[in-house]
Amino acid sequence: MLDILEKPAGAVIQSRGGLTVGDAIAMLRTFDPAALVLIAGEYGGLDEILGFRKTPVRLNVNDADGFGPHEVPSHGERADTVAVVVRTRE
């Protein structure tokens, strides 16, 4: 079993974005099903993932340092797609 699985950087650049749900499922199947799934904390450390949420998203609208490129639409704005967002402790 591999210790690290990720989508190659070239594939991310050529595609519309990062992992799809299908990519994540295929990758996660290679790990121990009892292993915790964690995400990097905002200022360090690791946080537990609580679940996933379908969320409308506008793509490639942020370019300021420290912000991800995608954003949840404001009231009345149209979403470009619906993404699956990782839920962590608020």
C-alpha cells in the first residue's frame, strides 16, 4: 500500500480542478478503512473531518493571497457548479 496518493500536478492544471469524488473514493480504497481522515488545521496541527456537504460554488473568482480561488456565491449570484466540501469543526 502506498503512503501518499494525490492527483499529479499536471492533471490538476489540465483539468477543471482538483480531485473528483470518484478520484477520492478510488484513492481512499487503498488505505486501511479504520484509519482516521484528517485535514491540515488553519494555523498548524491536524483537524478531524466531520463529513461532506454539497455546496454551490463560483469557480476561479479569488486571486488575493490567503484565499482559495473558489467561493460560495453571494445571495442572488449564480453558481458555476456544485462541489463536495469537506466539513470540519467550525
